[in-house]
Amino acid sequence: MEYFSSDFILGILGGGQLGKMLLYETRKWDIGTKVMDASDEAPCKIACNEFVKGSLLDFKAVYDFGKNVDVLTIEIENVNLDALEKLEEEGKKVYPPTKALRIIQNKAKQKLFYVDNGIPTAEFHRFAYKSEIADSINNGGLEFPFIWKAAQFGYDGQGVKVVRKLEDLEGLPSGECIAEEMVNFKNELAVIVARNVSGEVKTYPVVEMEFHPEANQVEYVICPARIDDKVALKAREIALKVSEKIQHVGLLAVEMFQTHDDKILVNEVAPRPHNSGHYSIEASYTNQFEQHLRAILDLPLGNTDNKVAGIMVNLVGAEGHTGKVVYENIGEIMRMEGVTPHIYGKKQTRPFRKMGHVTIVNKNIAEARTIAQQVKEKIKVISN
Amino acid sequence: MEYFSSDFILGILGGGQLGKMLLYETRKWDIGTKVMDASDEAPCKIACNEFVKGSLLDFKAVYDFGKNVDVLTIEIENVNLDALEKLEEEGKKVYPPTKALRIIQNKAKQKLFYVDNGIPTAEFHRFAYKSEIADSINNGGLEFPFIWKAAQFGYDGQGVKVVRKLEDLEGLPSGECIAEEMVNFKNELAVIVARNVSGEVKTYPVVEMEFHPEANQVEYVICPARIDDKVALKAREIALKVSEKIQHVGLLAVEMFQTHDDKILVNEVAPRPHNSGHYSIEASYTNQFEQHLRAILDLPLGNTDNKVAGIMVNLVGAEGHTGKVVYENIGEIMRMEGVTPHIYGKKQTRPFRKMGHVTIVNKNIAEARTIAQQVKEKIKVISN
């Protein structure tokens, strides 16, 4: 199949920032694209060859969209899987495959999958309804504190909450959920695994993450993680095992905890380019978006090594600001060494909304970390 | 001025591959763009916010286009300068400024500018008409061989010819031209200088170029040039001097000869992102397109150093192939270490047409050079 400057069309479900960054790569290779998103203001609206407005959860919309592309991929996993399955049955190339998405889309299923496949993960209970949680506590089956997670449709810290007392459950959705042990971890790590259609597999270096304590969004992603080589190797091996068992095609971002006794527990996975891989645009030989394309088009995978160390800082909307976005002091941070801002193109900011990210690269990781902190202290995403 | 996710509009005259790569950066920063090009099939047609079809040499088209943007830049220097001048007079920000473009657009003027400013350049004669060349030869004023260059509108090896005998002039345009001494050089070098509106200036490392002997198009661009540090310093100093004298804003690519006795002679300049800077997308801390944007928007300039060594190979249409393009063996080259193809999006190939380029990066420049040759031997731009 000819992909380059040909009639080939890649379909992308979802038109957010991940899709937008994927489009840099389709443009680089002149690969034709069609994007579907529910919003007319989707960041992907320009730079794709055709934009279709439609709900990603609607069977007919997804099916009709998929019929008219050559390969179908996603930039968000909350899509109608029945439509994908029907397309697959009819011979359409859907990557990641629906089977992998079914495991991942539901967090309860995902956790059971880890257990079934001998993949280390935190202890958890699964509940069909939130109301069952209180019973479980009363019966001594569950203890505070724990992490409540909605089984479906959580995103960017939505659908996740630390529960320290019964009242913390108030206001949360009532549906299927899990209650997960709060892991007392030393580090949060992630490994991105790429797997192409032919089964070639590569892992990116381990990254180290720091989360904002309340918003449950990443503050710094540091690559390579400043951890022991043996722990890094173990993390890559476990990520490879998840990848092998889940049989995805494309990228799989595997988020993990490193415990104080250096155990690795898999937290959750995403079968697509991931926030924890944004550093790769500036730091890696092959960035994650190009790698995702290589994988789903069954091209040879590229080198996943770093050219230089990379640190990523999310640009999230400041508290107290809702409205037309202004990136305060963005010129100031561009004066700093090795700093590249990425602006996703959302015109309206609100507290904790992911509006962009900044990458800091440097040959010296400690120097990069110092600059990253300066970036974080300087730039503010506000409204005017 | 707010540029990021604002109502600001950058106008770009020209919709070719340089504009297309510039658009990756405007997308990265969500800077609104309007592009004008004469062709409906311009590579820039997608990824800009608005595309206008119009002739770049037409006064009214350029003027009307420029009226409706906030800052106006170019990706090709053959544009109507009277229109730019009028826009400037009316207060529009035009970068590079018309004055710099007037010097550059006409190669005879450009050469006189070097002489007037004490910038070393090859000996030359200027002729108002081609017919004057024969007279000059007959009078002993000019000797074979020399390089004939059309004063205006040459591009990518068009408008340049080695003349070894009178008959070589046949078929060339009859208008203003120069006859330039053939420099017996050791290396062809280039230095890109960035200058922002406030006058901050940075130079990129020296690159070394190898040209195809007939097509007069670059075969390899190697960064950093494998030359003596003193020569590299001299080349950067001379490039800085040209930049200072010409008072451009944005990038200035300065092409130079290194003679056998290590003199540096300026060959010609381009006031925009340049083929000799494409390596920077993968190899540099700040690629040339981002740097051009930073410069014309008066943002701080980024680090021009290399993360790793970079070599660029042009993908030009193979001889004997005209028609719908096919990139033969592109999958094979993607299997090689540190190789990134760029496809410009021209659907039709023809002999020597610039269809794309391939960048090879590596920590070891000799290794990169070996791989670059393998790339060149493997990939072919053919028609099907």
C-alpha cells in the first residue's frame, strides 16, 4: 500500500490535542486524513484533509465514518466499540483492535485483565454500583482510604477520587466503579510501548511523573526517569508483558507505580499517544506520534532513544480563570534554554483544563529540571 | 500583542514546502495564518486557517492579501515588492522588510551590495542583456568558463548555468544577468542567521553542502560542517556581517564558498527558511521554521545548537519519471537508524523536482554520513 502522497486515507476518531499532534506527522508524510469529533472547535479541525462532526459514542456516526477510510485509529479511547467491531468484521483495519479497546475502556475489566495475566497491579474491588461501596465498608471488605475510579469514561483526572471517608463519595456518579488500594509509592513511572501490525515491538525509556496533588494531573514528566537501571529494566519488561498480552497495535502507554521496596505495579494503560510521551517530540529520535503512525501503517518502528533529556510541563488553566485564554509570560519562558511551548488551540480556558504543554530539553537532566521549575513558576494560563 | 490562540493573523506569501513546514510551527503555537499561492495544489493549502489563491507577482493580489493580516512574511522571495512597500508605508509589519528583499531579489543588485559593503564574493560582471556577454568576451573583458545567472526569478537551480563556450548561452533568457567567476572551491558552506524585530541575532552552525553536478541541486547538507574551527568561525562572522548590513528580520541563509586557501566568499543569500536548514527540524534545539516565527514575531530567539549531528538528503524526482509520484523503498529507509522522511505533498513528480527530503541524525557524524549514502542509494522518487 502506498501511503505517501497517495489516495490512502487514515481515519482518526477524536479531534483533540493528541490528534492535532498526530496530524503534524501525517502532514510531514503527506498522508491523507479524515477526523471525526463532536466539537466544531476541535483542535484537529485544520490540518486534516476532511473534518466530520459527529459523536464518537454514536454507533452510526462511527460506523459511517469508518466505512470511508482505509485505516481507522483513535486519539481517545472513549469511542463506540460496537461500531468498530462491525467495521473489523467487515474487513476494515482498526488499530488498536476493538478487543484491546474493550479491555482498556472499562477500568474494572482492565484490572481483571491484569489479574488474569499475572501482571502486578494494586489490590482492588469492583462494584456494579457506587451504593455497594458502603456495604463493603460496613462488612469490613474495604477500608479507607482508597481510590474510587469510575469504570468508564474518566479522562484527565475526571472519574478518579481519593476517598478517605464516606462523605467523599457524595456527588460521584453512581455506576460501575472500582475501589483501589492507595499505593504508597516512591515514584510514578510510565513506559510507552510501540507495536506495529507485523508484531515488531519497541519500548521508550521509562519516564517519571509528578502529579498535582488535587487536580490529579501530571505536573512534570521526566525522561529518562532518575531511577535505578534495574528498576527501569523491570518497568520496561512489565510494560512489554502488558503489550504482549493485550495485543494492541499502535502505542500503549503503561502507567506504573514504583513501591518503596522497588516493586512495579501497573496502574493503567492507554492505547494511543499519551501525555507522558509528549517530551518525545523534542527529545526522542522518533516522537510518539510518528511512532504511532509507523505502527498502525505497519512501517518499521523508529529508534525510541532520547537525543537529549526531556521534561514536560503541562499547561493547565489557572484556578479562578474562565474565559478567553491568555498565556501570560510565554515570551519569558521562550527566553529560557531549550524551552518549547505547545499550544493546543482551545480558545477558552477553565481551571485545570489542559491547554498545552512545555517541553524542556537539555543534555543535562538536572539542568533541565531546574529550568522546568522556572517555566512552571513563570507561565500562567489565565483569561483576559 | 497576543499571538497564541488569539485573533492575530500571520500572512504568508507562498504556499510551497517551506510554508508547509512553517505551518507545523504555527499549528504548534496555535497562531492564525493566511496563505496566498497561485496554485490550488499548494502544499500549504491545508493546515493554514485560510488559503487565498492569487499571483505572488501581482500588485493588487499581494496588496489586498497583506491588508488583511497582522504581520506579513514570505516563503519565497519572488513576490511583488511594490505592493510590500506600499503596505509598509501604510504601517503594516512586513518581515523581511522590502528594502532587504529588493537587494536580494535581483542577483546583480545583491552582488553589488556585497562589493559596496566589503563582503567577500566571487568576481562578476553585470549585463543588462544576455547579448552583451558575447561583446564582453570578444573585447577580452570576460573569459570562459563562468557562471551565468539570471538577475531575477531563478529558483532551485533554474536561472543558473555553467558556460564553457558561447553556444552554452543558447536558449537562456535574454534579460539582465551576471557572469560570475567559477570559484575553485574546497567546500560549499552555508550559515543561517536569525534576527528578530528587536535586533537579537543568532547564527546556526556552519553546514557543508554537496551539489548534484548537473541539476545544481543540493545532494547532502551536513551539519556541523566537517571543517576547521577557525574556518567555521570566519564563516559565521561573515554571515553575521551580511545579516547586519542587509538588516533583514527573520532568517537569512548565507551560502558561501570555502576556497583552497581557506578564504570565504559569499555566494548568495535567501531571506527565509532554507533548504540548507531542513536538518534543523530533527537535529537542532530550535528548528529554522520555529526560529523564523520567533524572529518575525519579535519573540526571544531559541538555541541554534545541534542536539545531534544532522544530514539532509533532498528527494528529487528521478530522471525519466513524470507523473503520479511513488516513493520507492521509503519503508526500507525508515528501517535505518535515525532516518526521517519529509514528503512535501506534490502529487506529480518530474525529473529533478524537489519532492521531499530525508534527515539522518546520529550522535556520530561519520555514522550519519554512511546512513545518508544508504538512504540515497535506496530511495527513488518515481512515477507509477
